[in-house]
Amino acid sequence: MSATPSPTKPDELVRELLLEKYEPIAIIGMALRFPGDNETPDSFAEFLRAGRSGTGPIPKDRWDVEGLHSDEPGAKGKVLPIGGGFVKSLDQFDPKFFNISPKEADYIDPQHRLVLACAWEALESANLDPTTLRDRDGGVYIGVGQMDYALEVGKLTAPELEAAIAAGTAHSAVCGRVSYFLGWRGPCISIDTACSASLAALHLAVQGLRRHECGIAICGGVNAVHHPRNHIVYSQAGMLSPDGKCKTFDDSADGYSRSEGCGILVLKRLSDAKRDGDTILALVRGSSVRQDGESGGLTVPNGTAQIALMRDALASAMLEPKDIQYVEAHGTGTSLGDPIEMGAIATVFAESHTKEAPVVVASVKTNIGHMEAAAGIGGVLKVVLQLRDGLFYPHIHLKTPSRHIPWDRYHVTVPTELRAWDAPRRRTVVNSFEFAGTIASIVLEQAPPVAAKAATADAAEQAHPIFTISAKTQASLRAQAAQYRRFLDQHPDVSLADLCATTNLGRAHLNLRLAGAVASREALAQLLDQQLLAEPRSDAASRGEFRGVNIACLFTGQGSQYAGMGRALHAQHPVFRRHLDECDRLFTPHLGRSIREIILGEAAGSDQEIHQTIFTQPALFALEYAVAQLWMSWGQKPSVLLGHSIGEIVAATIAGLFTLSDAVKLVAARGRLMQSVSAPCGMVAVRAAAEVVAPLL
């Protein structure tokens, strides 16, 4: 009869249940393509701090702008607005990078392309090499709504239709392409709840991580505007602002501005992000998705439902209204929706805030328009940057506060200038609503404080760090060099060692490569300038094409040991330190003392003890095992493993023939037995034939 597994202890079960419901989710990476030429989080933060607008005229390459325009509201078959929010280079894509043929790329919706590019950049923002994440339980959750490209393809005649159109215009393939390209096996869900889609995607990603359906998640939203149909339809419905601007909370609010863009986040459970040493940008504390239910009409907002939504989101974060200082409103700029949302916000925060200490409310749509399916994630990205900077960015286009909002009764304020965000713990609510009633709310919190980084290496050891960049084409390599050159100019205080560590460890190493030892910022600038000018390489630089290689590792035997070996590695590299310390923990019960102290020369008499076989063999095993793990963490996976003497056991362990625990027991016993039979004798190698040596023995 099989034994019944012991039940989980009650306190452990309670902890697991609480984590599943409440564990904060860390945002560790992000990327974007937003109106106003915003293609990086830093450029977006600068844009928002300056209170700029990214909306403008409808690009003439989208459709017959002049022929379809009419100044008459509701004119049949005509478009009322003259502007909106548009991203540049919507038609540009590098299919080769994503292993897509040029022919197939012609039939792929630009929304798929934007998501692929931003997903890669978001992983790099998280200092993760996307090529090392294959077969992970990664989840992909993308909000997507309008499929304008399907309307474009609809113009093709029957003989012009291609098989690639099926996946190229499918909602499911928006996230499916990301999972396929990365080799991820976790949840993969495209979500269409119209304007709340990207926050609904974030809500599902949070649930997936908490329930351990995935260990890392990519989520966000995308929208592309390149067909006039929806512009015409929404003009007929009177939903669009004639000037193409969202004038949220202003008395002149007369509709929203259609815009396009893509925003992507990389998420992990907070406990995992801390364990992995990830840079945490902000925390998702809670979320909620609900429905308006019955209201004044299918597309009419329901203030009561919005109140319940925000309260539910706060409850899921285990927070109260008094803990929140800021609300990123849905705020489309309509005379009906804005007052209803502001009323709901005022009700939720009526008792926790005062006229003297009001809740701050604003909307990013005043800057970049309404990105529809990507609107919510646009608000989240803005808030993450505000949390980081400790600032309220200015809410623009607010000249005359709306007469439909009773400002004198509400404990709210709208910042029209850049303001400091002073709070012991900055927290916020982000709202996103859709016209058919699916509403979403997310609670965000500033990143936990990071301990000051201790100096771990001598200046001489950091004098010439290695800088690397790589790409799949020469044009891309030059473009990367240009990006890093601009980065150097824009960030004069960046640590050269940190920058080089990121390019080495946090980026994929593709076939075309440039590398150089750089002793100063000036040396790095010169290296990049040479790449941009395609000049011959300097003595300190190397560039070329990587064509693949097999790596062999040889683990040495006794005789190579010395006290203090690995000391700099232990100080500088967390991976090496973690594995050496684990070996030390396992060896200590067998040796009766710390082998790490002997290896690093920290104990008195280490320089003699390191040469006693009982310690020599464990020391060499631990050092070689930790070095191998460090190399493999850098992506250098051996194809062949060889070893001599004690090195044979290291090779067998790396190959998976022994568990680390079993290998430690074997090495400790081997060293002890050899010590017992060899002292005080020695070992000698004789270069002679057996028949010469035998008589002497």
C-alpha cells in the first residue's frame, strides 16, 4: 500500500493561498512605440515632462485625407477630424530578424510587427537575452482590437489571395507570433475588449503569474490606424474631436482623438524578480475587470460600476483609498464620459482625501490621443515613469475646467504643470474603459528601495571593460552603434562598467559583432564613431561574423591549486559566488570546516592546507564547478567535457551524471582516502618505458 503524502502545513498553505491572490507583480522591462516620435521610455518621459502633444495631421499615405474630409459633422461617408496620433515608420519592418520571409511579411498586419519588435525590446530592457529563454513557461497576453489590415487585404481579388493572409490578419497570431518566436510554452492569449483590452491583458497576466501558470509574462496592447472605415464610422457617431485632440476635463471637450501605438511590459512575481536580481521598475499590486451592466445605453458609461471597479481593484491590492495619491483616468475628452468618470473617482476618494490634500487626476490621452486597444497600457507606462521620477507630469489642453464637473465639491485636482510627487510610498490607480462596457482598473506602486551597490572590484580590474554590440545585418549594427552613441551623449553619468556588463549579459549575441576594450567614455565614443564611419578597426576593437562554434571544457586535476584562487570572481560575480557558496555548504559537514575559506585564502594556514589532498580535491572541484556555471550563465554551453583526475568528476557533474550533492560526497571521500594512504609520500611521473621502470620498483 502506497504511503499517503503528508499534507501541507496549515501556515504554509495559508501563505501559498495569500501569495496566489495578493503577491505583488514586478514590472522589470518595457518598450513602446507612441505618437510624438516616442520610441523609448526615456524619450517618452522627457516628452511628458515637457508637456508636449504628439497628435498632428493625418499622414497623407494612410488614405485620401483631403477627399474624405468634411467640416460638416455626420456627413455621410466623410471624416470629420483633421488629425490624430500616429507613429512613424508604421510600414517599416525587418522580417529577416524574426525569421519571416519577405513575401510572408507583406501579408502580416503592422500590429503583429509592432508587438514583435516591442516584445524583443522589452526583454532587452529587462536585461534578458531573448535567445536564452526558449522552452520557458512564458506567458503572452496582448490587447488588440481594430484589424484595419484585414480591410486592406479585403481589396485583393481572388487570384491575389495568399495563404499567409490567414495568420497575417488573425487576432490570435498577434500574441502567437511572440510565443512562437521566443519558443515559449505558457499561456498565449489575445484579448479584445476594445479600449480596455490592454489593461484586461495586464489583469490576466497578473492572474497567470500568481497562479503559477507562467513564470514570466509579456503583456500590453497595440493599435494601428491605416484604413478610413472606423474614422468614418466614429465620425458618424459623433465620437471624434474635430481638431484631433483629447481635451480631457476641459469645457471644450468635444470627442476623442484616434491614435495608434504599442506598449509592452515584462512581468515576474516579485519574489522571483528579487531572486533573479532583476531591476524592478514598479509593482502591480492589484487589478480588476468588470462590466458596466445596464446603463443609459450600450455605449453609455456607468458611474456606479466604475466606483465598484476601483474599490475592487484596491481590495485586490489590500489597499484603501487613503493609500492612493494619483489616478490615471481613462479620460477620453468627451462631455459625457469625463464627468461620469470624475464623479466616480471623487466618490471613491471622498472620505480619504480633502480639498487641502486632494487626489491628483490626469490622462495621458491629452498628450498622445486615444490608442484604443493600447490606451490602457499607455497610461500604465506613463505612471511607471512618474513613479520612477517622483513627479506628476502636466495634463495638457486644460484651459477652462468643464462646467459639467462640480469641482468645488470634489476632492480632486488636475496638474497642469510639472509637480513633485511627495509621498512615503507612491501609489496609483489606472483606469481604462470601453464603449461596450468592459472596464478595467490597475493599482500600481513604486518599486521597492534598492540597497546601495557595494564596490566589489579594484579599479584596476575594471579599467578596461569589454563593450559589445551585435546584429543580423550591417545596417542594423550601424544603427545600434548610433543608438549607443546618442545614449552616451544623453547620459553623461552612466557607469561604463555597468553599460558594458549590460551589453555583454543582457543582450542577445547575434552573428555580426563589434567588441572592444574601452578604458574611458572617450574610448567608447571613438569605437562607436569608427563603426558609424566604417573605418578600419583599432587595435582595441574587433568586429566580424560569428558562424557558430563547438566549445570543449577541460577540467584540470591536482597540482593547479593555490590559496586565494577565485577571490576576484567571488567578489565580482553573483553566479560564481552562489555556486561556490553552495559547494561550501555541502562540503562543510564532510570536512568539518569551510572549504571556501581555504580556497579564497581567508583562513589562517590556508596556503598550507590548500596543498593537503583532503582539502585540495574539494577545493578544485568547487572552484571548477563554479567557474563552469559562470561560463554557462553567459551562454557558453560546452559540447564536449573532458577532465583529468578530480576534473573527471567535475566534468561528469556538469554533464548531469552526478547530482551536486552526490558529487560532493564522492569528492570528499576520495580526498580523505587519498590523504590517508599518500602522506607523507609524493607522486612522480617518469618519462620512460614500463620495462625500464619495472626493475627499479
